[in-house]
Amino acid sequence: MPTTTLIVFALVLFVALLLVLVSGLVLVGLAYVTHRHPRLEKPLGVAGSFAGVFVAAVAVLVAVVALAAQ
């Protein structure tokens, strides 16, 4: 593999790690806020909605990595 391909792959993995960490923090924050203020929304509903968006973002990231690896 050329060096540039390895660098791109490493950057994509780094971005994926950051995406997972930040998304986890946001998910915990949303669950905490909705738990402290239950009239805003049910905690599991908000967390579930965010989890769906997170799964979609990860799917897009995996597709980009699969295309870049070709």
C-alpha cells in the first residue's frame, strides 16, 4: 500500500474514534438533561433518537472507509 493510503486510513480511524467518544458524551449528556427535567422529553426517547443518528453516522463512516480501501 502507498504511504498516502496508510495516512488516510489512520486519519479515518482517528476520526472514527473521536466520533465514538464525542457521541458517547453527547448521549450521556442528553440522558442526564432529560432525566433532570422530565417534562422536556422521556430520557429513553431522546437517547434512542440520538443513538439512531449515531448508527447512521457510523454506517456512513464505514462506507467511506470501504470505498477508500479499494
